[in-house]
Amino acid sequence: DAGVIQSPRHEVTEMGQEVTLRCKPISGHDYLFWYRQTMMRGLELLIYFNNNVPIDDSGMPEDRFSAKMPNASFSTLKIQPSEPRDSAVYFCAGAGVYPGELFFGEGSRLTVL
Amino acid sequence: KQEVTQIPAALSVPEGENLVLNCSFTDSAIYNLQWFRQDPGKGLTSLLLIQSSQREQTSGRLNASLDKSSGRSTLYIAASQPGDSATYLCAAEYGNKLVFGAGTILRVKS
């Protein structure tokens, strides 16, 4: 298996622009997580899905953030409009069972100018 | 509030040395405790997962222990190698979320 695949790996955009981050989880993993990592706050859970249904979105910072999982093999995290404080590395992770071992993608590094 | 603390924040050791990384958590009602490795610019790789009913787990040169009553876990790395240089993060699982520590940056000098 190719593991969790995220795109783009790097994104540089200007304040106010829409940003869409994508994730393809490992086949058979019914749980999908979006995390954000910054130097100041470390790793924070934004939202997680089970069988494509959002279970906990309490970590989503603002209404500017939204996430979808239209099917078992694809998820998006969208920021509209983006702000400089959204600059971070965004990770997608999956798990076959939860609580259980998490498998992370390589992340999408977002820079908002 | 559920918090995870890792000590030390950074560690530099010569190759071949045995070392211990520490992790403490404020709420002992954990489902499991996980240790991850993160290389620069990369995602997290799961190293060891200890269920709440277990005391330790081993994988190669790595051994992780868990003491729920004291709210502590340790990661022991035997005979360290330059390739072990990375950031090591522990995370406590509380059923509905994984709470991460800030990590220990390890550098093993050849």
C-alpha cells in the first residue's frame, strides 16, 4: 500500500485566497483525521471522520475551515478565506480501528502571505 | 485539562549510548499511549503503541513502558545510531482524541 497520500505537499498563497488540501487514506481505514502542526501549538486535531461521517469537528478553529469526505478514498480540508495565521503543516491520518494506531501522511505545508 | 509533557525538549548524545525519553500525562484514564517518530519535513511514523492494560512494548532496539498510576511513559533506545536522529513524540489516547506532547528532538552524533 502506498500509505496516506496528501496533496499538495507545499502551498504558498496570498491572504484571502481559498486553499484546498487533499487526502487519500489507506484502503480499508475507516477513520480519517485532519491535524494541524505549528511550532507554537504543536499537533492539534481539527476533525475526524468515521465511515465518511464527521464525528468530531470541535477542533476546527473557525467557520473559514471546512472538511468533507465524499467517499472512503478521498477527503478535503478547505480554508476560505485564508489568513497568515493559518500557516502550518496540515496532516491527514488514518486508522483501521479507533482507538488504535494512526498512520500519517507526509503533510501539506501551507504558507499564507 | 488533558496535557502531555515531554522531557527533555532536546537531547544530543554520542553514537552507541543508551538513552531514555520521558513522557508524562495529566489524566490517567487513557486507552493507550503511542510513541511516534518525525523526521524533518515528514509525517509521523508510529513506533510503539501500549494499551492501557499493558506495561511495556518492544520493537527492536526500542522499548516503551507505561505506568498509568503515575501518569508516565518512557521510551528507551538502546545502542543509539545517527539514523535515530529525529523528533520523538508521545501521545495519550483518550478515546475521542489523541493528545500529543511537544516532542523531544534527538541528535545522535557519529
